[in-house]
Amino acid sequence: MPDPETYHGGFAAIVTQMEGRRAPLDFAPGEGLPGADVDFEAMKTPLSAPGDATDGMSGFSRKRLELQKEFEGEPELCMFNGLLIALLRKRDAPAHTARLFERLWAEQSAYLIAHLNIRWLVSSVTTFGEHGQTEPQRRTGAAMNVLFGMMKLYESERIYSGLPPETPFSVTNRVTTTLPLEMDRYAMTSGGLDVNLLGRMWLDATEDPVIAPLACHMLEELNTEHKSLFRRLRIMRVRAERKRSKSQDKPLKKKEGSIAPVPLAHRDLTPDTLRWGVVASGAQGVESWTRFAAHHLSAGAAHVWIFDRTPEALPHLSRHPQITVQPATNALKDANSALQTGHVQWLAHLSPDDFLLCAHPLNETLAKAPPDRAFAPLQAAEYLVPQGDTAKKSLFKLSPRAGGRGNDVLEDLFPNYGTYLRGGMMGNSMPRIIARTGIPEAEFGKGQLIYDGQRATNRTQFSGVVAGHVHATSWEEFQQLLPRRRGDGSYQKSAKNGLHISDIIDSLETEAGESGVRSLFDETLLARDTLVAALDDLGMLYRGTFDPDSDVAIQFPDPDEVPV
């Protein structure tokens, strides 16, 4: 027969054991906390190596020494936060300890969040549960104390299952049984318990300006943590839906579309707080990737993700704190791995030859996005190689659709090859996607955002922002890149007879040799005065600021650091 009680002696024994851990720290004469008006700015200097413990040290001194060792080399303010927490966990802390703790987080939350590790941030937010100075502080802190405490318990038990924390259980192995306390089991495909728990905490936290930065930061961290129960449940939900759809002999998620929910944290973004980034994947040379990164960093990108087949060839980019370089696998898979990191609030999925061009600073444009819109398509614009009067200009051609025209204008613009150019471009004319991050189940698709297996419908448009595709900067570069582009499928099918541009190039080479291919380049990619004028008249010309070489000089001023 099982024991009637999990904890023998009931809650009287539980409370006795708990209180035994809360014996107050003793103070030696003259020891104590600084006054309530202590200068926190003076505590931002790094801690030096502490001395050794001595016989007869007070409990307060021993705890302070222990924390000094842990935070050696870190700002004293971090150690002081830990000392306040240690005192508040005991009985009979100095009377002004809780007020000091609240003042510390009211004035220094951004600094502490930037310098403390996750473990100490958890300790800090849960301390508000018992010692907060307002009802929202106590309510939020208590809820997070239960949340993180239970997480530690069940995640510790789960490691005995033989599965790592990032691996969900199989949806086919569920047993038929009852839950403790006669609770109904969580509905895997339709349950809302998880979002109700987390959403309530978020709303409570935002009621108080002191705890809000810390609590919301912790909830955002939890949302991006791939080893949590919430992430495992999300994966299991998708698998359960897929299993159910197959059992009903219906294709998965073949609906008109869905609305991707915008994270609440995005509602109050300003141009100063909004962070955006770009991601691209492919096989590029060192010079091309350097120009790509430098251009976007100069344009204001907070982070650049680069996926290349030989990442070891890009050490100068890997060392940059705002650049992540990883091995390339699949363009969409690579982009979606960046989409889930949470480093930025908006992420643009580009090709390696794309450069975002903006009439105004992009952070200002993105901050004006309607709060319920999750993504935006960015029109492709193809670079025109300068010549003659356009030698010092940055000109790009837009598709007929972008100019409000039909495809019939292509034959007038490009008499010999217009019918073979999709969107009038040698490169990919499909819109690129810039999307909000932090949306579970959202991922980049080809020219669209996918949410929960469906095409997301809550899109917006950004005026003056295009994805400038630089197919080549000269005839020589066009020739140099031609073998790779013909071999890796870069050239898309044309609108006529399903032909590829590579098929047209093959035919031109056979019939006229290099001069035939040069005629294609001159007609489609050269900024001929007549072409520029015609594009301008049709509303198909984009004038942008594009000088990646200058951007490289700014972002990577030491040429010796850039591999040749």
C-alpha cells in the first residue's frame, strides 16, 4: 500500500523544514547594508579578487565573501543585488533591505539585465514575490516563483527519462490514465492553458514599471528557450495535428490562410528600441559576403546572419559581434533558424546578392508598422550597371507590377529578351520577406510567411523599401559568376515556354559566342540612357544609395583583417 503522505508529518513538517533554511544572517559590530540613498553608479566598477575567510567571521561577511568570489571581475552592483536577495531570503533582514532592492531595480534594471546571468535574473524576479512594494510586483514575483520552481522540479525529473530536454515525447505513446487531483489532461491540439498562464503573467508584469523590464525579459527568454516544456508542447501539438490530419485523409493545413499573432512586446517598440537584422545563405566569395555585411551594418542592422558552405573562410566576419557565420545547409532552413533566435524584432530573408535599400532609416519605417501585422513583402529591384551619364548613380529597375504596369512593357524595354525575363529581371524577381520574430510556428516560405503550416495573411507594405539585387557590377563580374549561376540553378524559368535564362545563354553562346552573351548583358543589366529614361517614365526606376565599398571601409577599416 502506498504511503498516505508524500511528506511525512504534513505541512507542519514542511513549514518547519522551510523555516529552518531561513535563519537570519548575523552581523558583526559595525557591519550592515549601506543607507537607502546609496550611490548605485559608484558600484559599477569591477570587483577585485577577495581575501580568504577567517575564523569568527559573521554570517553576513561570509555570504558577502562568497558572492565576491562568484562575481570577481564583474560590477560590484551585481554582487550587491545578490547580497540583497540573500538577506531577503532570511528572516529579520535589515528594515530597509526590501526598499533598497526595489530602488535598485527601479533605477538599474537595464544595467542589471545586461550584466547578470539567467540564474540571477530568475532569483531577482522571484524575490519580488514576497518583498515587492506593490501588488503587481508581489503578484508577478509570486507567479514566477511558482513557474520557475516547478520548471526546475519537472525538468530535473525528466532527465531520468533518457531524453534530452530539447526532445519532445512521441505523440503516439500516450497512456490512458487519470491525472493527479482528478485534473483533466491538457488538450494537445486545442488547449490554451500554456498561453493563459504566460499571458496572465505578462499582463500583470506590465502594470508595474519597476518589475516590467525584468519580468518581460524573462518571459521573452522563456519564449526563445528551445529546451522548455512550452517548446516541447508546441512541437508535439504540430505533430499531433499532422497525425490527426493524416488519419482523416486530408492534406495538412490546406486552408485559405491564417493570422500570425504579433508578440505583445512589439507593441511599444520605438525607432530607438527596435532592432532589425538580415539573413542570407549561399556559396559566396569573401568579398561578396563582406560587402553584404558592411552594407547592412551601415544601414543600421543590429545583426547579420551569414550561412556559407565554407564559414571558416570568413574569420573576419565571425569575429564581429554583430555577425553570426554558420555552415550553410538549406536556404529556408538556415533563415528559419535565425528567425527563432530572438536577437532582433524584425528579420529580412535575402539572397546573398541582395541589399536592402531604404528611403528612410529602416528602424523608423518598421516602428510605424501596424501592431497587428506580422510581415511585409519587399519588392525586388535589380541593379543597373552604370555607364555614361549614370556612372555615379545607383539605379535599380523594378518589375512591371511594382510600377503598376503589365508584362507587355517588357518587350518594349528589352526588345530581344523581354519575353524571357520574369519580372524583367535576370535574377529572382520574387518579393523578399521581412517578418517579425518571436512568433511560434512562424517560418519563412518562398515569397511568403508561413504560420502554423498555413500562409500568413496579416501582411503590410513598406513604402520606399526594396531588396536591391546586384546581379553583377560589371561585364567582367557577370562573366565570372556565370558558371556558378548556371550550375546551381540560380536562373529561374522564364515566362515563355518554361525556358531558363541559362537555356537562352546556351543558345547565344552556340550561335554568336561571347558577343551574343554580351548583348544579353547590355540589354538587360546596363544602365543605358534610353533604358533609364523609359523605366523612369513607367514608374519602374528606383534611385537608391548604394556604395558597399565605402561601407566596407567603414565597418572593416583594417584591410589586413579581410582575407584575400
